[in-house]
Amino acid sequence: MNTESKTQNFFEKVYSHPSISKEDYANIINSHTKVAFKKNDIILKEGEISNAYYLIENGLFRSSVINFNGNEITTDFFGQNQILIEVASLFLRTPSKENIQALTDGSVWRIGFDTFQTIFNSIDGFAEWGRTWMSTQLFTSKQRALNMLTLSATDRYLMLIKEQPQIIKEVPLKYIATYLGITDTSLSRIRKELSLK
């Protein structure tokens, strides 16, 4: 498969919607710019206003905040075929409360806020995709909040293994622990207990 076909397939996978035509996909692809990040690159800093989001072709990324005790807490992980975004800062045009960092080298496709607005308002299928994507994100966010309250740390860890196995393989345990809302020591204990089963 040539590079052009691979790119087309990637965009059709990320922006999957029956109302988007082949011609629309061509316009959408042309609205993005390919960018490479190195491990540990900072993509967005707390206090900055986000002016773009990214489609992840490969690589792992994370968002984090500094809590009231001054500790760094991982709020989310982003991997292949996902969208790397700080929604509130981008769409409300407010300073970000989160930092976004590359955990590995990665290739992404960047789209600026103004360009996004243009294609959102000119391609009906893209706007429909956007509304569907946002609804899914709201559901996912709500489900994560509920899981933090209703599932044990072990169950949350097992769910992460099932849903995002690459996170377990490639991300430092300290980031996984804060994402699960537990200490490094607790995560080590959970991993040990599971290995004995």
C-alpha cells in the first residue's frame, strides 16, 4: 500500500462517518499537517491556550495536572488512531489546566483551531462526525469518573490492561499509578498479587 493510500485509510479510520465523501476526506487531509514529536516533548503547557489538536498515527502521549499538594497526576493517555486534544482550552479559548507530553517518539497530524472551524462549517459530514465524537467523549469521561468511585483499584487496573494494553507495556508505572488514583506501592502490590493468580 502506498503512502497516499495509507494516509487516506488513517483519516477514514479516525474521522469515520458515513456522511463524509471521498472528496471531503481529501479536503480534510489537506487541512492537516504532519508533525513528529520526540519522547518527552511538551506539546501543551498549563496556562497556554491550545490552538490545535492532533491525530495520532503512532506514539504514546499523556495529559497531566499538578494537584493541590503539588503532585503530578496523569489525567489521560492517548495512543494510535486517537485524537490528542485539550478540549476545554481549544474550544473555550481558555488557558489549559493540563500539560500534554509525548511519552514516546510519535507521528501526528496537526489541525489548527481556525482551520478546524472552517472545515467544521463547510463539510456537513465532518460536523456530524464532530458532534458524535464529542458525545462519545462526554460518555467516556463520565464513565471514567464513575469507575473511579465504584471499582476497586485492581479492577481499574485490569480494565486498563484490557482496553489499552500498550499503556501497560510502554508507560512508566508512576504515570499509570496516578492515572488509577493510587500510589506506586499500591500498584506494585496489585501487580504482584495478579502475577500469583
